[in-house]
Amino acid sequence: MEKLTISNNVRELRFQHNEMTQQQLAEQAGVTRQTIVAIEQGKYTPSLELAFRLAVIFKVPLEEVFFLSTPPP
């Protein structure tokens, strides 16, 4: 089974929200700035809870924050 690749728009969404810093987002989400960095770089896939928390912070549907960049087989 091919591994699915999950991408995100976190960096773009931060800039659309008054150029929010990684630190500001981390504080609102209850994680470290390093976690936000890793998510933005695609090195870390967040838990479902954190993914929804980010969507709530940005006031957008989950699919606007995270999406599959490789289609399922």
C-alpha cells in the first residue's frame, strides 16, 4: 500500500491572519513553536485533535488546512 502524503496550508493561513507568527499560533494551539515549524515543513503530521484545533483557530474547514497531496490508490 502506497503511503499517503499530507500537505498543509498553515504558513499561508498564518499570513492571511494578520501575519500571525509561529509563536502566536503555537500559543493559541497549545503546542511549541517547534511543532508549528515541523508541521509547516511537512516533517510532522499532527494529531486529529491538533489539526481540528488549527482549523478552528483559522476559522476554516479542516480541508483548507490539511489535504492529500498524493491521491489514494
